[in-house]
Amino acid sequence: MNFEEATGTVPDIVEDFVLIFRELCKYLDIGEDMNVPDDFTQKEMQTGMWWRHLAAGGVAGAVSRTCTAPLDRLKVFLQVNPSRQKIVDCFQNMLKEGGARGLWRGNGINVLKIAPETAIKFAAYEQVKRLIKGDSQHVLSIYERFVAGALAGGFSQSAIYPLEVLKTRLALRKTGQYKSIADAAYKIYVTEGLRSFYKGYIPNILGIIPYAGIDLAVYETLKKKYFKTHSSNEQPSFWTLLACGSASSTLGQMCSYPLALVRTRLQAHVSHPSVDPSSGTMTGVFRSIIEREGFFGLYRGITPNFIKVMPAVSISYVVYEYSSRLLGVNMT
């Protein structure tokens, strides 16, 4: 965003902190879009600048996800594999089965779902904010933003969730199993029915609550800490804000990851009359993981998830800067 110089008053600096921090959180695209949507200023909404920010963020997310797709696919394989397979062995098996190109399986739909998910979430967030505010023009409190963000996230996830299931199935597919995204959708529908496209929906929705809550809680806490130790006319540096955003994202992942793992296993679960029905439920998968793999089994695959954070953030930052300039938006 194009930020003007601070006037020296505390409210102005706080507002700058809010705007810059939310802007930098766009760079934290690690494939799990559960953050609370951005709050745009009245001027940005009236001038139409908001869609340029969303477009630049979408381009940055697409490039970032494509560059880190092999790590994302590695994470999915580790999540669904109950054996204690090492990361290196799993990666070698992926290369052996599908070659270098196979490392990007599932990335196409992961990129395609950025646009509808972002648009639906943004529209839902703005609508919920209007309902909360009513006739008043007050600034939303952290609790109101959490409610608005969680509801918007739930609505967007409900709308695009079949694409999430397809992404997992395509990432796990073997060579020659599916010809295209449409072929995968057709075969899954024919063999497993329409309900299969919402496997893992409940843990996915439940995962929004800790992710969005921690995103806001950490942001508010760090903001207050910063202004206790710095003067009222000093803006936080880029690296300070990026560290705050990374901490927020990392803590959110840690708390919601077990639900994400259960969701992925349910998405990968193929329905069949010979399969135990309890293995296809959220509680059944939780129980099975704890009994067979222990508590740490709930965090299988989290290592490649953390490894991809820094490259994902760096790539998103560079691409967002160039995209925003081409669209006539400057962050600094």
C-alpha cells in the first residue's frame, strides 16, 4: 500500500502499524489460506484499489505455491503415510514413481482455487462486517474481527472445499490414474458419490478457529508490545513486521495442524464397502493415530511445512512488489 508519512500522533502510528502488518501478512501464503481477510480503507474501497491488492496477492500466491509445490506434495505424502518414513526416503519414492514433473502433481488446482477462495472470502467478510456494525461506523474490536474472519473463512471453505479434496487426490495420484482435473472429479464422483467431495470438511472448518484466533491474538499482542517500547512517531521496520507475521502464522499452524492432518487423511480415504466405516470419521482417524503413532503422529509432515515458509514468504514478497507496481499500487 502507499503509506504517507506519519504525523507524529499515536493514533496515526497505530493505524500505520495496522495497515502495514496486514499488508505483510499477504506474503505468508503457505497454501493454507485461513487468515482473517484484510481490512481496506474507505478510500481504497471507493477508488477500486482493493481489487488491485487482491490481484497482486493472488499472483504472488500462485507463483509462491508453484515454487514450493514439491514440499507441499511431500507434506501430503507424509501426512497420509502412517509408517515412520523419513523425509528423504519419501522424496526419493516420489521421484521414482512420477519423475521430476510428478513433484508438481496437484499444484494446478491449488493455484486455480486462489481466485474463487479469495473473492468469496473477501465478499463474505465485508458482508459480515456490515451486519456486525449495523448503522454505526465504529471500528471493529478484535473479537468482532475474529467472528467476521472465522465466518468468512467458513463460508469460503464451504464453497471451494471440493477443490481441496481434488487437490489432495491429485497430489497422491499414481502415474496414469487420472488424465486431468475433470477426469479425476468424474471418477471420484462415479466410484464414491457426491459426499466424497466433502470428506474432512468438519476438521477443516474447526481448524479455522484456532488459526484465525491466533492470527489476531498474536497481532494484537505484538502491536501493544511494540508501542510500549518505541516512541509514538517511530514506524516498525519491514523485518519487525515480517517476523510478527511469521510468528503468527507458525503458531497458528502448530495449533491447527492436527486437524489439518486428520482432514488430509479423510480426503485421501477411498470409500469402499470392505473398508471399516469408523476409519472414515474424524474421531476414528484421531483415535487410530493416537493408538498406532502416538501424540507426535498428529504432527507428521509438519517439517516440510515449516521448511517451505521462508522461501514461500520471500517469493511472495518479491512477486507481490512487482505485481503491485504493474497494477499501479506501491507498498512503500
